[in-house]
Amino acid sequence: MGGDTAADGRASDGKRSGRRMDGGQRDCGDPGATLHAVSSAVLAVTRHLSVHEVLQVIVRAAAQLLDARYAALGVPDDRGSFAEFVVEGVSDGRWEKIGPLPRQHGMLAAMLRDNEPKRLADIRREPEFEGWPAAHPVLKDFLGVPIRDGDDVLGILFLANRRRPGGFTRADEDLLTLFAAHAAIAMANARLYEHNRELTVVAERNRLARELHDAVAQKLFSLRLTAQAAAALAERDPARTVRELAEVERLAADALAELRAVIFELRPADLADGLAASLRKHVEVLDRAYDTDVRLTVDGAVVLPEEHEAVVFRIAQEALHNALRHASARTVRVRLGALDGGVVLEVADDGTGFDPGASAKSGGGEPHGGLGLASMRDRACSIGGTLTIDAAPGTGTVVRLEVPL
């Protein structure tokens, strides 16, 4: 939707979605009902983490809040078009007939320029209104508000064709402006979440690069030196040559195991079968790859949103990495289960342990500290979870994550 979706060149690199609206009415005469409607709409928006999901829910909630037949939200880009344009009340088939995304001109440009709400009895009579694709729904009464984060306009939210006669009122304008302020917070939070996730991916790549250098490269260097020594001893000390060649074989096997482990960690998590099944596969592979005895116990049905499952899996992966590569553990026990209306993950090992306090002060110098623990804590916080580390030198380590439902 967008009363002025002109047919002249429109950007094709943005995203849009169209859905039919279920409707829903609000009793304007009841302040309690209005407050409840706004509260429900805000809660619906803040449950989501991805930016695109947040935009879709904002549009749907706004349309239901003010009983509008059509709603749309445009996120402007810096090329005169929209990075995303999400609609409600328009079927996918009609969107295909309407054509490409609208550009920033006409009424859309006026809203971006003026940065003020617009409430119109008939948008078709406005001088800024222009460009009407043949397949576009006919719009009449119109209400649009900017979604602002300080002085920045994150997007424009607008409604059209209120189902109840009489069009939109000043009270509706105030209500949508209030809702837009909450929507701005949700959009900013979603952007921060996605940015933090991108930073985490970069941090993991840097850690794996260090693993390749520190673990594999050092073993290959030792292997080369040992092979050279064996070649030098071949003629004058055959017995020692045999021992050196055995060491070459051992180092090569260790380097291969290290390389396989790092490559395995580089593989993206496939959670198509659910968190429990994916974690079980991961544990089974690690149990075969290492001398350490690695086991998983699953208690009850574990159900989490997809994005939460990915975070829990990555925390388990990091905890297992620390136990297997740094703690010299003989056994590692992983437990996943339901607990008090939430989900709990535990990774316990009988390794060397460490001092969490000293590790935090080291700024990353300790094997267990720095990026590993900081990354796990950041991940846990991103889904509202709590991460605790129970560790001491010589007593092993227990990493515990609790995630509320």
C-alpha cells in the first residue's frame, strides 16, 4: 500500500510483504478498552527479535488497533526508495499486480520531509497525491505518523479506509502516535539484536582463526621438524629414526583431528530437527572425535522459538569447546531439559577447572575467559536467559543456562 505508488522507476532491492487482515474493533468510548488494546499491540510487537518480523507485527497491530482496512510501514533507504515496505490488507496476488516498491515521492516524500502526522478525510484530494497503479486499492480517509528515534525517522506508518464511518479522529491520531513511539523502541531493539548477532559471528570467525593457527599450525610445524630429524638420523641411527617416524605419525594424526574439529565448528547449526535432536548429533560427533567421554541427557519436551534454539545451541557449542580443548576433561556431561516453565542447559566437565574471577580480569588471556565467556553471556542476555559458571581450579566446570519461556 502507499497512496502514491508511482509507476516510474522503483527500487527492486527492498523487501515487502502483504497479508489479509482479520480486523478487530476497539470501543473508543471505553478508556480501559483502549489502554488494553494499546498494551496488547505493544506486547505483540516486543515479542519478536528479527527486524522484518517486528515490522510485520507493527503493521498488523496498528490496523487492528484502529480498525483500518489497509495499513503499511515503509523503511526509507538512502537511494530514494524503501529498504522494506510492509503492508496489511492487500493480498499477495494484488501485490504482484501493483508492481515494484514505491519510491519516496508524493505523499510518502511529504511525510518523510515534514516528519509530522498527517490525517486526511480523502487522500485523493491532496496536491501531494499522485501516481496510482491500476491494481492499487482505492484509498480515501488516511492517517500517517512517522516512527522516530530521536531526530531519526526509522519509518512511516500509515492507515487508510477505516471500517467505521467518519474516518480517523484526533483521538486516533494521538493513539497511533503513541503506538509509533513504542514501535520505534521495538525496531531499535531488533536492529541492535541483529547487529549483535553479526558481531558474534565475526568474533567466532576470529576465534576459529586463532584455533587454526595455535593448534593446527603448531602441530604441523612440530611434524616438519620431527620429519627433518628422522631424515638426518636415517643412516646412522635407524632405531631412533623409527621412533621419530612414529612421532611424525602421532603429530599428523593430532593435526588431522584438530583440523576436523575446527572444520566441524565452522559448519552452521542445522536445527531443522529441533534443538534436542541437533544437540544430540553434535555430541555424538564430538564423542567420536575426542578421547573424552561426551554424553547428552534430555529431560522432557524442550520447545523454544527458533531464534532462541539457535542461541542455546551456540552456547552449548562454546561450552563444549572449552571443556574439550582447554580443560583436559575425561568426561563431559550435557543436560537439556524443561524446568519451572523454562528450559535449562548444563555442560559439566571433570577437567582442570579455572578461577572465573581471575579469568574475567585477564581480559581474554585465560583459555576460559575473554571472548568465550563474554560471548556466551551476551548470547544468553539476548534471549532473556541467565548464564552461571560454577568453576574452581582442579574441580571441573559447570556451565548452566536458564531460558524462560
